[in-house]
Amino acid sequence: MIDIFLRTLPFFAIIGLGYWAGRTRFFSAEATAYLTKFVFFFALSAMIFRFAANLSFAEIFDLRLILGYLEGTLAVYLLVTLVAALRGLDMPTAAVEAQCAAIGNVGFLGLPMMVILFGEASIGPMMLVLSVDLVVFSSLIVILINAGRGSGLGLDTLKMVATGLIKNPMIVSICAGLSWSALALPIPAPANEFLTILGGAATPGALFAIGASLADKSAERVQIAAWLGFAKLALHPLFVAIGVLWLFPLDAYSATVVIAAAALPVAGNVYMLAQHYGVAPQRVSAAILLSTMASILTVPLVITGIGTLVSLR
């Protein structure tokens, strides 16, 4: 565990540096927003496109991985929804809490971290995890919030979901990269160098942006945030492990990457959705803050424990 902890520590150190910059107002909220936009639309998109363009669809697509990860994520989603219902929460609030437990920071934190920890072979599994998160669960929360407000699954809701997917640069980058790969065209050397340089800014930029954005997060409703953080950091990887090790068994390497991805802290885009719809943004804020802090220890712990789980199947 110590070795994994030391290898992940630089990632969290950059997050901590960003947090300091945001907390001291060396980086303003406006500066953080623009840095996040740069990483999201340019640096991360360049990195994902270059990775996808050098992989074939056959190398990435794995139905068992999709089903195993989907089963585990859906299980924790339903469990948190049930707990929210027992507490008397309405559908939109329950959906937001479930999203906290199901969606980790795969794009900004997971992709660069897994490449460092497990090598570039982790890119394919991580892209599938990211695609399931974006296509299935980011669409589901929009549907549930609108249904809870009486809009139902009408044309406007479906249009909103489709527009969100089409405008998401991560989805666009994955699709564009795979399309380029399918054409069997090499990336010209200057273009590849351009993508490499621009994509190189994704890792430090994303980590710094995560930290700076945490500076504006509050720790209100700590008990609820602690429950959501526990569900995300402990229950989510546990349920995913059941899915990819026993129900839809994968090879040890792919299973390790997917379980590690499930152990990531709550994603920042959950807060953006909660704030956009005006549904429990404070508890989401606290869940992101607490889960990110706790993940400094829990992510290495989960990765270390995966070896034991693999040996048990």
C-alpha cells in the first residue's frame, strides 16, 4: 500500500496546491472557471482524441466490462436512492445523492492517474467507464430530475439529454478519435506533436483545477456528505468488483483498472448539475470535498486490496 500511496501522492499534492491557490484567492473563482474550461474543452479533449485515435474499436470495446461496471454502478445508485427514499426525500434530491455515489472523477483525475499507475493499456477500459458514466448516468439524472418535477420523459427532456451528450467534449473526443482510427489514417507528425503538447497540459491543469474548485466547497451537512462519500469510495468499488470479478469476469488487469476507477472521489460535474437545477448543491459540495480528501488514503487502499479480491475468485 505504501508504494501505491507514494505513487498517487503527487496527484493529490497538485490538488492540494490548487486548493491553496483557491483558498488564498491567489486563484480567483473566475480564474478557476477559465482553467477548468481550458482543460475540459482543449487539453483533456486533445489527450483523449490522441489516445482514441491510436486504438481500434475492437481494442476498446468489451461488453463484459460494460455490463460488470454498469451492474456495480447501478447497484450503488439504487441503494443510495432507496436510503434517500426512506429518509423521505423527493425524486430530484434522491437522484442527485445517487449521482454522488455513482459518478467519480474519471475524466480529470482518473484517466491521468491510471495511465501513470497501470500504463497506457488502461486507456481502453477507462474510456469505457467514462462513456458509461456520461451516456447512462449523466442522462439518467436529467431524466429523473425532470420526471420529479412533472416534466416526464417528454420530447423536451429527450432533446436536453441528446444536446448534453452532443456538446460534451469528452464524448466528442472519444467518437472523433475512434472514427480517425477506423479510417486507418496515421496522425501527421506535426498534428501528433500538437496533440501531445496540448494534451500534456491536461494532467496538471485538471488536478490544479480540482483543488482550486474545492476551495469554494463547503462542509455543510457533514453526516449526509460522509454517507455519500462512503458509498462512493467504498461501496461503489465493492459492487463493481462483484460485477467484474464474478458476475461478468474480466482478466485481472482490466478488472483492476475498472475497480480502481470506481474508487475515485465524487466528480465535480455532479455539483454543476445540482447547482444548475437548484437541487441540494450544498450537500454535493460537501460530498466532493470530503470524498476527495478521504480518497488520498482510500484509493491506495482499494488498489492494494484488489489483489486479494482477484485471488479469491
